[in-house]
Amino acid sequence: MEAKSYGSLIEVYRGSLWEAELVKGLLESAGVSAMLKDESLGVITSPYNEVGGQILVMVNKEEEVYARKVVERRQA
């Protein structure tokens, strides 16, 4: 996955809404501030429908390395 930068925020995960919520929760329980960003308006009208776009999990640049380790442990 190629990381995209949004100012001081870095994308560390991309997936469906429920996966992104799970990753966000894991990051926050590990002490990393995280936020979700949607890539399409379809998610607003149907948040749990897979037809919508991908949801990005974003963290501050300063926490990127640790956040990626948390995400990698989840995927292993």
C-alpha cells in the first residue's frame, strides 16, 4: 500500500468501514490518536454497504512508525 500524506496526517490503513473502525480502536487502545476519512459520499448514505468507497485510517506523522507496527500485528 502506498501511503498518502494529508498535511500532518498519514494514511496507515484502508478498508471497509467496519475494518477501519476496528483498526482505529486498536490504534487508540495502543495510545495512538487516529481518525477516519472516507473516500466517497456513498459511505454517508449507506455506511455498512460494501458498495461505498474505502475508509482511510489516518494518524499524525509523528506516530506513523508505531501505528504501522500496530496495524501489521493485526494483519499477521
